[in-house]
Amino acid sequence: MPESGASPSSVLTSSQPQTPGAPPTETFPPPDDIPSGRDDDVVARQLREAAMAEPDPELREALWQEYRNYTGLGEDQ
């Protein structure tokens, strides 16, 4: 069977296609209770980026809630 030529690193790329010259995807600002994210680890950063790019308000809020839970922000509520 011939090799596909895909290296392991290419499999781990973003799920959103990146087309040169394409306009940036729309982003939505984080809720007021979400800090800057300056100290986010990789998983928190991915949750933040997914939430900011999600156009569906219900899914976006679910991603922010997952971010809160993962980072410990949801423990105070």
C-alpha cells in the first residue's frame, strides 16, 4: 500500500482550513468574567480560540463554560 505522505505533524494541524489570502474568520469577544488568557496552557488556549471562533451562541457558551471549568474559574459559582 503506498504511503499517503502525511507526516504526524501534519495530522495535528488546525481543523479549520487555512487558505492564503483568505479573510480572517469572525471572532467573538470573551465574556466579561474571562481573564486575558495570558497564562493559559495549550488546552485552555485551544478552548479559548474555539469559543471565540464559534458562531453558534449556545455552543460558544458551552465552550466558555468548559474553559471556566478547566481553568478553575467555575469553582466560585
